Amino acid sequence: MELHFQCSVCGTALEAVPALPQCPACGGPLDLVPTRPPAFPPALLRTRPWTMWRYREAMAAVDLEVSLGELVTPLVPLHAGPYRTLVKCEFQLPTGSFKDRGSAVLASFLRAHCVGAAVEDSSGNAAASLAAYAARAGIQLTVFCPATASAGKLAQAEGYGARLRRVPGPRAAATAALRAYVQDHRTVYASHLWHPLFLEGLQTMAFEIAEQLGWVAPAAVICPVGAGSILLGLYRGFAALRAAGMISRLPRLVAVQAEAAAAVHRAFHQNARTVVPCADPGPTVAEGIAVPGPVRGAQVLEALRASGGTAIAVSEDDIRSGQEALGRAGFYVEPTSAVIWPALRRLHCALRLPPEAVVVGILSGHGLKTAGRTAQSSP
């Protein structure tokens, strides 16, 4: 497997990802440098199973596939706002969240490099997802997590054999504890936020949407944003499709954040080039996007602007109402997914799309993951 990497900040080139997957020169996030143009050969696609691996010519070359059968997730109509709205049901992936796309590719990369043990810091879905794929790959995963994280998600990670290290304090405390551990033990940091191979897998969401719509990009795609991995995966995936001549334009990307942790929303509307993390994020039921700011903040802003998109912030009442409305429509999703409902209702004012526009919303995770906590936090 011949892969090349480059720092997204200073441009430093690397032939391998360090144990801490950051640029050794400046500490910036690393990007995978494509070694071949993306391709979507029709003859091959017609013969392949409907899984995310059908697009392997547009993905990083991996010597093996660590898979739990990641089927193409459906696009289902939803009556929300004035447009033709479809929701992408990512909660139907093996562990119940979109993160399985990134975990599958990252676990494949780690297994190909004979990694036997790794660590990750997560408050929930990433822990469960990476634990499942690490188990599949024969990798012992240790997860540093906030002691207050959802019990259901942590139980799921433990069920896959991950070792949990519960860290008191905010989310940042878990990351600090992990970094100290990596320095002391020289362990591989399998980060869903920092590792470029995780982001590589998320592009497949865009590939599926385009193929499901007959190789036509929707007018807009709306998604929850905390660390920004969904949005960046969509942007890079649609850019690869356009480069390959499969679509003629990018969809307009819309980032949705909780008002309690809306650093991207603030930076976008202030025309900033970088995202300044929230100094003191407030509490939110949408715990999956309750992060001070994204690791790849400048890239998130670039994706929004290059696609002609926007950012929307929604209140806690909006999120709860959205979860209830989606449930009444047959979609039992976690609060992080529910942020798209109020944003869809406000999309006309935000983008002024034509009446015939097709809009896709991303439902990122299953409601069972936070069922107990959601019930306790409801008014």
C-alpha cells in the first residue's frame, strides 16, 4: 500500500502517518495525497454488491477490507419545508452511525500495517464504531472517554471488547489524557478527528447519494456539524465526482450546529478564515456535535464557501422538537441527527433554492444510542 500525506496547514510532505496523526512540523491535520484520479467505472459498478466498497477505484488503495457489510444506506422522502427532501439513513450502518464508513477504512489501513493495539478518544459513536471495526481487525482498542458520556454508547464499545478509560471533566480532558498516554506508551492514535484515513471513508456518503439520484448532485445537502467530518467527507466526495465527470456541479452544503456550541456558525457568518473554538460551550442534548471547534476548521469553512452553502444554528427546543417530529415521521434518531429538522424548515430563507430543488438531509445516528439520556433531559 503506497500512500502519501501532506499537512493541510504548512504543506509538509510525509510518507507515513505518525503515531500522533498530526504534522510533526506545525501540528496541523494531515491530508491524504491522491496517487490516482478518482474513477467510477460503470461496467464494474454494475457487477458489485451495494456496499460502500463498490467505489474502491475512488478511494485510497487498501490491501484488504475490514468490513461488517456496510450496505448503501437508503434515501427516504421526508415532508419538511418547500423542497423535495430526502433523508440519508446513516443509522442503518452496522453500529448505528455514519462513523462506520471512516472506521472501516481506518481499520483496514491499521491492519495492513500490522497494528495490534490503538487508542481513541470519543464521547460515543466513534468509540462504538471504532471498537467494532478494531475487533473485526484483531486490534485491541482503548478508548479515553468523558465519564459523563452516554452509557449506551460506552456499553456498545465495551461489548466489542474495547477497554474504557473514563476521564472526569469535559471532553477536552479525555483528549489530554489520551495524548499523555500515547507519548508514554508509543501507541497508535486511531483518531476519528485527526486521522486522514477516517475522513477518506466518509467520501462514500457523497458517492452513494450521487448514484442514488442517477449521477446528479442534489441542490443542497444538510448535515450536523461538530468536528465537521460529515461535511468534509461530503465535500471531498462530491469534488471527486465532479473531477471524474460524474456530476456537473457541487451541491450547496449546509452545516447545522447547536446554539450552545456553534463555533463554525459564528466563524462563517463573520467571514472568518479559521474557526476560533468556543471558550465555554454550553450544554446541549446534541452531544455528538458538542465540541468547542473542529480540528479542520479552516477546511470546513472552505467547503461551505466553495459549495455556496451556509451554516445554521438551532436551539435546544428546536432540537427536541426536531427529534419528536422525525420520530412521528418514522425516524428514531439521536438528538444530533434531529438538528437537521429545524434547519430544513429554515432552509428557504437561508439559501433561496428553486421550488423544484432536491435537498438531502443526513440522519447520522440511531436514537437508541441516547434513549435513556434523551428521556431524562426532556422537559
